[in-house]
Amino acid sequence: MEKKLFAEFPEITKNDWIIQVMKDLKGKSFGDTLVWHSYDNFDIQPYYSKEDLIYLPIEAIQAAQKNKKTGSWQNRPSVKFINEKETNSLIISYLQLGADAINIDFLGIDLQQVDFIKLLNTIKLSESPIFFTTLQANELLAKLTKFIHYFPKGGVKADFIADSLVKTSSEDNMLTWENTKKIIEQTEQFTDFQVLSVSSHVFHNAGANGVQELAFLVAAAVENIDKLTALGLAPEQIIAKIEFSVSVGTNYFFEIAKLRALRYLWSKVLESYNCLSLLNDCQIHCQTSSFYDSKLSPYTNMLRATTEAMSAVMGGCDALTVLAYDSVMGEQNSELGERIARNVSILMREEAHLDKIIDPSAGSYYIENLTYQLSTEAWTLFQKVDSLGGITAAFEKGFIKEEINQSYAEKVKNLQSGKVMVGVNKFRLEPENELLSIENLNNTSIFLQNRRLSKVYE
């Protein structure tokens, strides 16, 4: 008969553990001493056990993570368009040095003036996925179809809704729901070419917490589906073309849970459209956060980006962009910064072997609980947004900005009250100028602000 390990020890329940801890605290409050109150207003317990999973929809949560066919991810650095020759050289170099795909940032560039034959010289889009960030999606496709005669991989990173919430560019957004419909129809045969980017970056960089990011991201995706189905497209046509693009912050376990919660929430949305079978098409691109980057001690940004990248991978991202540590400086990224950013993915894959398993966090008592808490709170907030008429209507009524401003103010308050941010309010190079004051939360602009938390101390 097989002997059970540790059979000589009595089974201890979580309640037994709590009783013993209460004795050891000698009258101190369990909640005040050991329970952590997070940014998202969650009470995080000091200890979780299998008993904490009993009442969770654990099978549904884990099933939503299994749409990935592999534990690996796309290493997708971003390249700012300079000119055709130089950008072409950078793309080829990055692909040779470990990148699996490339994003070309065309924001502020007139695509009419770009020679795509020179830009993509020797690059086969059927083998190397190329993503194009531009507000001129129709013009891009017109350019590409002139010389693409095979099935391209990659996509257009055009987020109609996100652009309408920030308006940071003087460039006109040439997207409308009508021509977005045309783009989907034109690329329907290209199964590996996404043209609907639904991103959380505008919310994250304005100061949103994890619950808000999830709720507003899902609300934006739903609005895309509803607007485009009203124009005659089937939900299946739209959903197959969506790629989520998510900012990943510094709260390691919360960010893992945030991505897992997104897949679970998306499964609930797809079920409501009778499209649950399309969960296998769910693509999540992650980008490390610029919101938490420091200008005073930029090398600390490398450490933050590494933990953020690990959260993205452990949370199950399909593609990952790691920002260079010096991207916050507002100048051209250094070759060192780009190389280190690119190599973070390579290290996690080739040396840490984090690509060997799908959903490595499954079964973690803590992360499963976080996943459920985040998804539950996000779903409640999503329903609130929906009751206001959707993401655009809620934004126009001031609800989105007010919610995010409250979250941002709370983060600043915590930082000013002693929460340590390395290289920002402690262990840093002192600035030559006086400290800046907190941004005016009563800014009369209706649009979301692109912020950095550390700017308060720079």
C-alpha cells in the first residue's frame, strides 16, 4: 500500500490557521495587521488555501485560458518610422536578433508619401508578421494590396475609440465605422491579419486601476461589435479581427490575474453573442507600462519592465512589446535600450523556459482568487458603463474621466504618504529643479490625459 506523505501530521484547515495566528497576535487586529488593502479596494488575505477555491467558478476561469495553442508568445518590438531605407534596415536587424514580429509606428506620418515597396524590401509578410500603427487604415490597405499577393500576417493597430478619448495627435482620425467595416471585409480572407485593435493604454496611462482597465476595455470591445453589426456585419466577422492590446503595470500578481480575468470576461461576452467557439481567436498583445517609468533614474525602468514582462507572460499574453528603459526620455531610444528590451523576451523563453506551459498560474490559490475578484468587480463596472449607453456615451457624460481621476489621485496620495517607488520618491538622483505639483484633476479638457505617476517627483 502506498504511504501518504505527511500522514503523521493532522490536517489543518484555514480556520485552524487563523485561530493560531490570532493567538500569536496577542490582541492585535488581524485585519489591520495582516490584511493588505490594494489600489483596487480589495482586501488581500495573508494566506490562501484550497478552501478559498470552493465557491469560485474555477473550471470556467481555467477553461477560458485554454484557447492558447502554445505557452509561447510573439516578441514584438516597436519601430518608429524614420524613412523607408533606415526603417527597413531596423526591421531586418530586429528580426535577425530575436524579434518574431515588428510594429511600425506611423503616427504623424502621411502614408501617401511612404514607398512601401522600399520599406518592406526583402520582408515577406507571409512569414514575418508586421503590424502598422496608423490612423490612416484605409490608405494603408490601399498601399499594401498593390504588391501583396499572398496571405499576410500581422495587422493594423488602429483603435478608433481610444483615439476619440485622447485626441493627443493633430492628425485627423480617418477611421469611421463605415470604413472600419470596409477594412474588415477587405481583409476577411486574411485569417492572420488583425485590423481591430482594442486597447487599454489610454485608460492605464491616465491612471486607471486594474478593474477600470478591464471594464473599459471590454466595454470598448462590445461597442465595436455593436456598432459594426448595426452596419450589417456578423459578430463572427468582427470578433475574428480583434486584437486586445493591454498595458501591464508593476503590481506583479495583480497583472497576471488581470490578463486571466480578461480572457474569462471575454468568454462571457462571446457567450452573450452566441460566439463562445470564437474564444480560440482571442489574441492579447501586452506592452510594458510607461506610466510607472522614471526619468530621474531611468535604469530602474529596466527592472520594472522585466517584472511587467513576466506578468504578461505568466498571464498568458500572445504577443509582448517591452519598452526601452530610456523611451521615457522623449528622444530616440538608444541601441542599448532597444537591445535590452528585445532580449527580455528572449531570456524568458530561452533561459527561464516560461514558454513551456499554457496558463502556468492555474491552481494558484492566490491568483485564482485575484482573477475572480478582478473579473467580478470589472463586470459590475462594465454593466454600469453599459447602462450609461456604452463606453463613448459614458465618456461624454464624464463618467470615465471621473472614475480614472479618482484612481490616479489615490495612487499619487499613496506615493506621497510613503509608498516607495524606487528611483522616484526614494533611492534616486535628485533633480536640479523644484518638484512639480500634481496635475490639475479639474482640467477643463474632456479628454483623458497621458500621465506618468513619477512626474509628481521630477
